[in-house]
Amino acid sequence: MDMYLYLYIFYIGLNTVLSNDFEMKTHLKRNVLIIFIDDMRHLTDKNILLPNIQRLAVKSIVFRNAFAQQSLCAPSRNSMLTGRRPDILHLYDFYSYWRDTVGNYSTFPQLFKENGYDTISVGKIFHPGISSNFTDDFPYSWSEKPYHAPSEKYKDAAVCKNKQTNKLQKDLLCPITVSIQPDGVLPDMESINYAIDLLKTRNTSKPYLLAVGFHKPHIPLKYPHKYLKKVPIGTVQPPRMPDIPKNMPIVAWHPWTDVRHRDDIKSLNISFPFGTMPPKWTLKIRQNYFAASLYIDDLIGKLMRHIDLSNTIVVLTSDHGWSLGENGLWAKYSNFDVALKVPLLFKIPNKPPKSISTPVELIDIFPTLLELAGLDHLNSCRDYKSNQCLDGKSLVPLMSNRPNKHQSRYFAISQYPRPSEHTVNNSDKPRLKDIKIMGYSIRTKRYRYTEWISFNHTTFSRNWNKTYGIELYDHTVDEDESNNVYDVHKYKDVRIKLSKLLRTQVDLQ
């Protein structure tokens, strides 16, 4: 009996130690906060000072050349969250859910959830609709049903007052008085309040991965009017190249139809598809875009006051950029820097701040977070069709200045589809069945190189021998990508080298 009693006491003691050890390890896991901003291009202090993001950035590792894989919401978001390129997900529009069509690929919130985290989605993280199974990928990715603000139902309501007629319109530019809005609030305000309440009341026995998604500065540019006063029109600079460059391939142009269809812009009667925005309106749109960004910056500041930075990894980024009149273009829908370049920063406990100019991609966030959280053993790629095989690479070596196997892979690959070589009504957002051309683009530190080639939307195959346009931009002399030098003799060797690199990387998929 004494021996049995001894063994029983030893068993109880061992389990207590193991239990305490597990609890200690769980306690040591860092929280993760993802701040995801809709349609926010990479803004510098030359454009607008965003004080709260800047306050976070000076403590963070900042990537100054981060690029989306496609400048459209659903493809970009699904790509980032799964770590897979659009060509792997077969998603270039809004109308398929990867788990049903190509493979049961894991998302990074899903892996965190499966490894002891509470994962919570607030606001716009996945694009709503078919592309996330009408559930924001719940319950796979999230521990609880994702939160969407009730006032989202008014996102396209006619609430913008025309100063001449006093009629309510669906305008592009829509600074408003919050108190007279339906429900007396805006969606991003509701999302922030929900996130803060959650942080105050949640059970802290498990670490969290909290993703907070903001709707602005996505159009319509609807935000509290007080922010417009903070951006005097006299301080707003026009784009250096407001017109279509002569050597831009026609296939690279898009008609920004969602901007044209807003009531205020529609009244300008801009000719389709190559008419450009009047200079006065160019400044007004830029002013309102910056003001809407200031509004979001304020909400981010409010959220950050409730975050314990000593135990939380913070990631801030966007799904893609937004053209503000450069080369005559507006909105996204292109392979230009302004449509693809996004803010990207990581605030990591005990990591000193750093600024990195090496080109990186949104698909790199997934493996980076796994490594930062000590879950990088889950990134196994024995079989490319495995649900744990990623197209991105961890950015931790770049953060730490240590050599790594991906040293030669620091460039960004992006793509955009077109229904035809010539500009038509659906050139901005062609559905899969209409896609006939794919523009593949590679961005290095110095160059952007793009080939628009034949694409089969049924077999998802490419024909590199049938091209509709080639672009090469040298960023040392052309930050605006307004001077296409692909046929300039001195760039011949560069073009050949980048073409080979682009084709090799794309065909690896």
C-alpha cells in the first residue's frame, strides 16, 4: 500500500508540475494585434502627418517598400491571410472561396487558434461575401463570430449633402456630421469601441490574436468633417504627372469606374475612358483622402492606448494602395507602385526600431508572425499542396541582420488581370470568366518591370510569347513610374535579366 501511495503522490506531483509549466508557457506567449487599413497607400510626411501611426512607427521595424500581391481587396486579403499568391488561390475577383475551389489551406489566424490563442476579427479583415464563405472564414480562422458594425449597412447610403441643391447624394467626397448620420455613428467608430471593450473584459488566461480592420480611406470618403479642417487645401500638392504618359501601354490603363460613378464625379462629365480629373477636383480628392486617413489615425491612437506593448506584437498594414491622380489614374486596379505599395510595420517587444528599404510582400507576414510567435515549425513545405506551405518568407532575418536562405528573393511579385488589351467598362474588375490577359510585375529596389501576357482563365495557364505590353521604370530617376524605358537601349540588359527573373518566379507557382 505504501508503494501505491508513493506512486500516486508522485503522479499527482508530476501532473501539477507539467500543468504549471504549460500555464507558464502559455502566459509567456505574446499577444498579437493586426491593424488592417482598407485602401491606405504608403503615405509619407510629405503627404500628410499621421501622428499616431508615426508614434508607433518610431518604435517599430518599418518596411518602406512593402507591396501587395494584387491591388484588389479580396485577392489581396486572401493572399495575405493564407500566405498564397492569387495564382495559387485562383482568386482575381470576389467570387470564389479557396477551401471549396483549390485546397483547404490554413490561414495564420487559424494556426494561432489551433495553438492556444483566442483569435478575434473586428471590422474588415477578410473581404465579405463568397470569397470568405459569407462568414469571414469562421469558424476556421476565428474563435468567435467576427464582429461587423451595425452601421455598415449604410456604407453606400445617400448621406452626402449637395451644397447647391441640399439634396442627399452618393458622393465620392463626403465629410459628414456624425450625429445626424443613420444610427449617429460610423462603422470604424463602432469597431474601435467593440475592440476596446473586448480588451477590457476578455478572459486573459489565453493569449490573443486580435485583428482590427478599418474601412476608411476606402471610398466613399465619408468621415467626420472636423478632419477636413486639418488638411488645408493650400497645403495639398498635385501629382507631378497628372496625365497619361505617352509610352504607357494601353493595357496598363484602367478607367476607375467606381470613382466616375459617384454622384459628384459623375456631374463632371469626364470622358470615358481616357478623360482626366479637373485640377481643382484632383486637389479636393487628395485633400479628402488625407483627411479620411487622419480620421483612421485618430482611431488607431485610441486603440493603442489599450495595448500592452511589453507583451504584444503589433503589425500595421493595408490591403493595397490607391492612385491619387498619378499618371491620370485613380483608385487601385493596376500594377503601379501607388496601387501596390502599402505601409508595413512590426512593433515587437524588446526589438529596437529599424527602417528597411528592401522590397517585401504582404505574403511575408504569415511566416514572419509564425517565427515571432515561436510557431515557425508549422511552416513545413514537404508537399506544395499541403495546407501549411507558404509562398512568402519570414522577414525576421531582415529584422535581425542575419544571413538567410532567402537573401536572393527580396523582390516583390504582383499581378493584375484585364479582360482585353483595350479599355472597356470592366477593365477595373473583370470577373474570372472574362479574364484574357494577366499583367505580372516584379519590383526590385531600383526597378519595376511588368509584362502583360495572354492568360487562360479556364486552365490558369500563361503564354509568355503573346504580350500586350511591357513596362520598365527606373526608380532612381522616375519615382512616379511615368517614363517607360523598356525599349531604351541602355536598359536592354536590365530588361532581359528582369524578364527572366519574373518568368522564373511566376512559373514556380
